[in-house]
Amino acid sequence: MNFVKQAKALYVISALLILLTGLILFIFPAASAELICYAGGGLLIFCGIARIIGYFSGDPYRLAFQFDLALGILFCALGVFLILHPLAAVSALSVAAGLYMLLEGVFKLQTAVDAKRFGLTKWWVILAGALICILMGVLLVLHPFRGGSTMLMLIGLSLAINGIQHLFNALYTVRPRKSP
């Protein structure tokens, strides 16, 4: 299996883990916030490593991986922080999740523009996902839902949407180079 296919597989796995984490938070919002930080930290580290590998994969479009070196390093650092300081992280969970969603949404806006420029017909799906990510990010940063369970459900819904978006991007935009 070539490097792009391996990177794509890791990207798909990380997308599925984000989706699964989001669904768990949405369905079971009463779970311990500290446990969520440990699991979230591990997920961030895994996703960070997958993004770093994806960045160096040699994908010709680089649509799914274009910001992944910086984001991979950032995700790994945040993951380590969540694991080492879960109680400090709990107090800022909504804002942190919102900033993550805003960042993802803004980067996906550029991915949508690049996908259109490359002539991919479903670029608008990436654009729609980017706009939804931005909306969810704004909601989480402004945190109009003061209740802990409601906030965790919104974080879960945001992560699930983001996981679906990542899955679509990986399956639709990542193309291994054809052998000569």
C-alpha cells in the first residue's frame, strides 16, 4: 500500500473516531468531564499524528491535507495538555471546542474553494460542511446553553458533524498518484 493510501486510511479512521466521540457525547452527555478530557486528549494526539502523516503523504491535490502539519502539531500539543491538566481544561471546554470548530470551518472554506478550482463537482458539499462547522463553532464560543449536559450535547453534535465532513473530504478528495 502506498503512502497516500496509508495516510488516507489514517484520516478515515480519525474521522470515524471524531464522529464516534461526537455521538457518544451527544447520547451520553452526563459522562464525567474529566474522562472526556482524557479521551479527547488521546483522540487529539491520534488525529494530530494522522494529520502530520497525511501532510507528508504526497497526495497530488493536497486538499484534505493542506494545513495538516501545523494542525497536527497543534492537536498533539492540545491532546497532551488535556491529558496532563484535565481539570483546567474542563472549565474552558465549550470555548475550546468552539475555537476548534471555527478553525476547522475556516480551513474547510479554503478547501472548498480549492476543490472548485480543481474542478471537483461536489465542492459545494465541502462548503456546506465548512459553514456548518463555523456556525457550530460560534454557538460553542458564545455558549448560549449554560447547562452542562446541553453544552456537551452541542459539543458532541459539532464533533459528529465534523467527523462526517472529514470522512467526506478524505473519501472524495484524496487521490493516490497513478503509477506511470
